[in-house]
Amino acid sequence: MHVLRSRRTHSAPLITASLCLLMGCGGAAEELTPLDTGEVKAAVRTVSVSTANQLRTALADAQPGDRIVLADGTYQGVFKASNNGTASQPIILEGSANAILKGNGVASGYNLNLLGDYWVLRGFTATTAQKGIVLDGANHNLLEGLTVKNIGMEAIHFRAFSSYNTVQNSTITDTGVSNVSYGEGVYIGSAHSNWGSISGGQPDKSDYNRVLNNKIGPNVRAEHVDIKEGTTGGEVSGNTFDGTGLSGENAADSWVDAKGNNYRITNNRGTYSLLDGFQTHIAVAGWGNNNLFSGNTADVRASGYGFRIQLSGSAGTSTGNVVHQNNTVLNASLGAANIALTP
């Protein structure tokens, strides 16, 4: 057992994005809220839907301030939302966990492809699609209290210059059902091999996204949070990872793999892994740097480290990654970390 500090409870929870909307958050925190500051006004109109066709119409006609309410039931098919809300009048799509967006099978299609800015997606379930909820060029959105399960590949993907988004208080299980190699829980950015098709050959700068207070796993076959090269400045905090069912395919052998720069990975708790708890990698020179790990608990139960920082490789060297002593590591055969710990 490798205990870097005495066990303690987490500090007071972060102000949620929802409260930031109502109260305003100043300073650095403001930059990371999914919707900019300013009071959210009452819904301009409430649109109640109970069928897939009604939902498609509501999404196509959505205006700032709309509140689209899903009745309990199953909404079969693939859905797209491309209109924009505003900081003070986001578009809200919400329902209970019994309002189910069900795809056409785990081999093709998305549950929901969001291309708009300033949306709130809240409460409903997404299931039985190749990909769950995919954001493309979508900014300042809040995904809250969702259930995403039985997905062929990744559950939630921030992609194609999607920035300042938050997924929080959500549950993700049973991903990679059709392809274990791409069964990530939350996927931020794009692998450099896909920059040609996704981001015009440039890094996919899906920056300042946050993954907060979610339950991810079991049976999430790839990384629970996969942070890709080319992305900067996000936060992964307060999550619970259950690595039961990790596949090991395509190097999926940790809960979090940070290949971007300047991420804060704090106060998460993981149990069961295949190799390490948390990792960084250098996929492209200049990336995989300046990531901070603090206050996490890693009950690894595997042959690696709690924290494995890639120091060099064919793509270059890394700098500035910090693993603090206030992390707790249990049952990691190689120890707490492969680098010196920082007070």
C-alpha cells in the first residue's frame, strides 16, 4: 500500500455550473463555466414533446430561451441540434432518466449530435447507438445528470473545436459494445491521426472542457476520460471511476490518459485498473505537458503505478507534469508514481 497522505474527505464541492449561471462566477473560474456569466432569464417558451418527430421539430426550430421537455418514453433514431442559444437564454433540452434517446443500434449513428452553442442537456438517457452524445464545434454547453449506456464506441465526445463545455453529475456505463478499442467514457479532442478529417490538419483545439463529479464505469472498455493531444486547459475533478471491464485494447489500461496540456486532474477516486490509475503520454511533440494531479485516490489493484508520467518517447519529451503528495495510492505494484512527488 502506498499512502502519500492521510485519507480525508474531499473539500467542499465546487460551485456547479448551474449555480454559476444564476450567480455569476468571477476570475479564473468564470472562464471555465460552460455558459458565460449573466443571469439566465426565464424560458421564453416551453415546448413539450412525446414523440421522435416532435423532438426533431423542436430541435430544428429551437430558439434562445426555449425549454424542450421530453415526456417519459423512447425516442428512436438519430437527433441533431445546430441552433444557438445565448449566455442569458440557453436552449434547454431536459427529461427524466425515463426519457430515452435510443439509437438504431450500436454499430452506427449518434444519439445526439450537438453543433450549437449555449445548450443545457439535462436528465435524460442516451443508449443503443454507435456514439452517444457528440459535440462538434459546440461551445459553452452544459451536460448534466445524464445517463449514457450501451454505446458501441465512446459515450460523450467533445470534438472539432468544441470548447468551454462541462459534463457533470452524469453516469456512464457499458461503452465499446461494438468496438472495445474506442469505448471511452468521455473523449476530449481528436487523435492527431484524425486531425486531417476533423480539424483541417491542425490540432483539434477542444479546450477548457470540464468533467466533474460523474460516475464512469463499470464496463467502460477504454479510458474513462481520454484527453487528446492538441487540447488545453481542462479539468477532471470529483469523478468516480470503476475500471471493471477495461479491455486493454488500443492501450486502454488506465482510467485517465492525459495527452493534452495544462489539465487539472483532482479529487477523483478510481478502483480497479489494468495497469496504472492515471497516465500521461506524448502523442505529438509539445503535448502531454504541465498537467497537475492532486487529491486523487487510486485503488489500482494492478501491476503498474498510481500515476505514470511519460517522460520521453519517439514524439519527444514532456515537461511540467506534477503529481502531488496529497494523492493516495493503494494496491499499485510499482508504487505511487514513476516521478518524484511534489509537496
